[in-house]
Amino acid sequence: MPTSARIIGIATIAAAAFALGACGSDDSSDTDAAATTTKATTSAAVATGATTAKPSTGRACTAEDIGVTGGFGENPTITIPDDCDAPTELIVKDLVVGSGPGAQAGQELEMNYTLVTWSDKQKLDSSFDRGEPFELTLGAGMVIPGWDQGLEGVQEGTRRLLIIPPDLGYGAGGNGIKPNETLVFVTDAVDVPDN
């Protein structure tokens, strides 16, 4: 179902629930109407797959807040903390610095990666688990914008952390990712051409 239809559907259910709650008998309290509206809205959100936002901690996470174990070439473990919020900007940090020329748009790269989703802190995908690096042409739109931007300048042998906000990831949904999900990747640059 298109996103706009889902939003309209949720609004219609919420409005109907409010109207029904407000039209109750005189012995109904305003609390009952509010509870009915909240329950209907929550049910509609669950039915459409929408996520409920967690309360803000008041501080955006940084690269230093993310725990990563393992060295270059090893399957990493990624730990996302509970005491800070998902960042809203792309964060790039080299955990292991490689050597050689930095990757440029148009170059074919071989990368290993592990992906953990912010909302549930679970590993969603890993080329390390498959035992085969992922090939891409940098800047060609073959991957999400967070990768095209975040891998610029990466050197062969580099382990790089990428924290990708939804607008540079999958946005409102797609490819089995929850809507508006923040993505945490640990990437290893297996091959970066010399040219």
C-alpha cells in the first residue's frame, strides 16, 4: 500500500475513533474518549508497520559511543548504546587505517560489511557471514547514498564505521528494512584500485 494511503488510513481511523468516543453516553468520561483514540491510533500504527518513537535522551550518539570488536578481516560485533539518540547526520570513522590511494567515484570496490539496525540493535546482514566481499562501483547509485558518500576516500585495508541516517539509507522503507531506520555498518575495504 502506498505510504500516502497508509497515512490517510491512519488519520481516518483516528478521527473515527475520536468521533465515536466523543459521541458516547453522558456517563462516559473524557478519559475514555482519549483512551479510545489512543488505542485506535496505536492499533492502526501496528497494523501498518509504523514504529513508535522512543523518548529522546537529549544527546545524539557519536562514533565513539558505538562499540565495535574485531580487527580488519574479522567478523565484527557492533554494540549500539541505549543512552543516546540515533544521529541525524552521516557519521564516518576509520577504526583501522589502510594504505594506498583513497577510493574515488567510478572505481570498483570490494567491501566486506556487517549491518546492525538501530531500532532493534540486531545484525541484519553480513558479507562476513557469507564469506564473500560485496562488489560495487562507488558513486554509481548501486548502493544507498550513505555508502556512496561514506566510502569516498577509503583506502584498501581500512575498517570504517558508517552510521547512516534514514534519508541516506532506505528512508520510509524498502529491502526488508523498517521505515526510517538508522543503519550502522562496519565495512572493510578489501580491494581499492590504484588508479
